[in-house]
Amino acid sequence: MVERLNEVLETAQLLVVMGKGGVGKSTVTAALGRLLASTGHRVLLVEIDPRENLHQLLDVEPSDGAVVRAGPNLELQHLHPRRVLDDLVAERLKFGPLARRVLASPVYQHFAEGAPGLKEAAVLGRILRLLEGHGPKGQEVPDVVILDGPASGHGVPLLAAPQLISSVIDSGPIGQMAQDIECFVKDAHRSAFVLVSLAEEMPIQETFELIDLMEYQLSREPACLVVNGLYPPVEKGIPYPSGDSPEGRADSLWRARSQINQEQLERLALRWRGPLLKTPLVAVDRGPVLIELISQTIETQLETH
Ligand SMILES: Nc1ncnc2c1ncn2[C@@H]1O[C@H](COP(=O)(O)OP(=O)(O)O)[C@@H](O)[C@H]1O
Ligand SMILES: [Mg+2]
């Protein structure tokens, strides 16, 4: 299974990293980026969370829409989905007075904000065009784009939106683009999904729901699950420090969290038999050291399977 994951990571042009907010999506995005960049892939990380933070993890300046170099073979870009959609509409209307009128009209404003997944689909459209060599002038074509996806719930509408749009608008440039994106996200040779979770009850529950939704709406499975933030397993035979000392309280917390992690991993194993990567909770603040450590753990697991 992990052998197949190696193949997916080697060849996919788009990796979408999804999961509930706070589980480590951006951390995993950055770590996978580092790893693929170190093996010679030209990687572009794309972030759409309005609270831009990938740059902090990689210790570079914020992007605010620009492409920022974050290391050899590694670049990152923050995109505002609404701005991407507006640009797309303006471009289709040849940037003329009509474009300005449409963009300012209440009907468009309402449509752009209200249609589920529309803005995010525009981001996918932009990524697809970049990969096909039709990106903005001067922007290098990456081998792979890793999209730090929206929190789950928004994730599947994002992926289902192209299908919805192409079923409503079946002709013209927007209809064509929606069809192209739909083919792209359904094509297991070109795109892959990485689901990140914590080994805790609610995130695991959400992961199951996300797997079901992907199956239902896209007929696809994730390429792998990453269970992040695992507490180090409790080693047998280590004496307990006294319960009412600070060490004792930290020790009890560790044992309790570790126990929950083990139970949830067992629950996950009953349902998911595909590729699984486990990444530990490390005592390091957000930043390049954390990313390097997580990237190394992933690399080791990919090698030893
Ligand atoms: N394995 C880990 N070990 C230690 N800290 C982690 C780990 N994974 C994530 N973090 C920290 O947890 C916080 C949330 O991670 P982040 O990747 O930003 O989550 P998300 O993108 O899912 O909201 C960050 O401050 C990050 O530094
Ligand atoms: Mg994030």
C-alpha cells in the first residue's frame, strides 16, 4: 500500500491536504513539500486559509498573493479565492467596462459568495492552468502543487463544485473550465488527497465522514491518511512520578493522551486499511525545525515499508 503511496507522491501533479482545522494540515503540507522538493520535484505550496501561516512554518516572508521562494525547489503562494474568481471573470470578459460592471453588480457579488465551493473551484482552475503551462507570465511551472485545503466540510464542496458548475453551465469557457477541473480531480493519475487527523475521537469521526463524502461525490479514496500529533507511547516499566507533583501531573496527562491515541488508532484500523502515516507530537515550536522533523518521519515511513 505504501509502495503505491510512493508512486502517487512521485507522479501526482496536485496533492490536496484536507482535515479539520488545527490538526496539522499546514504542517503536513509544508513537510510533504520539503520532502518532495528534496527529491528533486519543483513544488509549489498553495494556501487559501485567510489566516496565512505557511510562511511562518517555513520561516519566509508572507506571500499575500506573490510566489515566495522557501528553499531549493520549493515555493509558496497564498491566494484569496474570491480574488482568484474575480480575476477569472475579468479575464473572460477581456478586462473591459463590462468586466467592471459585472464584478460590481450585486447579482455577481451574491453569486460569488453564495455558491458553495465556487471560489475554491476557481483556485483549482488557476492551479490547473498553471500546471498546463498557462499560468501568469514569468511563473515557473511546478511539477507538483500541494494545496493546503480548507477545513473539512469545505473540502468536499470544493472538489464537488466543478461537477456542479459543469452540470449547470455546460458550454462556453466557464463550462469548459469546470469540466476540465472535474476530470482533473477525478483522475487518480493526476490528483491525490491526503487526509490529516489527530488520533482523537472527533477528528477521527470527521475523517470517516470525509472518506464517505469523497467516495459519494467523487468516487475516490484518499491516497493516504496522516495521523498527526501522536503522543509518544508509554513505555512499560518506567516508574510513575508522584501524582501531585508537576512531573506527576504531566506524566498522567501523557499516559491518558497516549491511551486515547492508541484506542483511536485501533478504531481507525477497523475502517481504513489504506496507506497510513503516523507523525509524532514533537516539543518544538512552529517553524522550520518542526517541518524538518515531520518531513523526516514521513520519509522514514515511506522508505521502510
Ligand atoms: N506534530 C506536531 N508536533 C508539534 N506541534 C505540532 C505538530 N503538528 C502541528 N503542530 C502545531 O499545531 C499547530 C496547528 O498546526 P497547523 O499545521 O497550523 O494546523 P492546521 O493547518 O490544521 O490548522 C501549529 O502551531 C503547529 O506548530
Ligand atoms: Mg492551516
